[in-house]
Amino acid sequence: LGAAAARSAPARDSHGPPRQGHGSSKAASLHWTGERAVSVLLLGLLPAAYLCPGPAVDYSLAAALTLHGHWGLGQVITDYVHGDTPVKVANTGLYVLSALTFAGLCYFNHQDVGICKAVAMLWSL
């Protein structure tokens, strides 16, 4: 019975003090602020992509979209992946996926039409 209770217990206590190695309240607050800043930046980049498309907006979108997706998928891992090894594997996969995403978007911006023009071409269909 005790083992079953331990398995069903939450992996972390979000209301208690941070555990050793899990950062501080200040770091979590800065991360939360950064997430919101990137979200607001994306809200501004979307009209900018329509009104004045260009390389600066393309690369800004590549960075902001990759970071936004990285943080979002990181939360999915935090919520649904449990155990030290699976978490390490999932986080490694997330970093690889994010790096490949950013590299792919930069490659697309440099070698092809770019994000802004590609979306405009899709809308014109």
C-alpha cells in the first residue's frame, strides 16, 4: 500500500519551497516574465510580418517561435514525464528539436522566401 501511495504521489510540490537544484523563486519569476514578454513580442511580430515583411522580421519570428515552442513543450515534459532518466531523455530531445527547428527556420529564411513571404503565399492560395 505504501509503494502504491508513493507512485501516485505528485512528482513535485509546487506549494513548498524549491528543492535543492530546482532554482529559486526569483529565477522562476524571471522565467515567467520572459515567457510573457515573448508572447507579447509574438503579438507584435504578427502584424509586423504583414505590414513590413523582411529579413529582420523573419529572423525575429524564427527566434520567438522557437523559444515559445521550446518553453511550451518544456511545460508538457514537466507535467507528463516522470522519473529522472525519462525526464533527461525528454529534455535532451527537446533541446535537439528546438535547435533543429531554429536552424531549419533560419535556413528557410536564408535560402528560400522567408517566413513572412511564405505565409503570404499560403494566404494567396
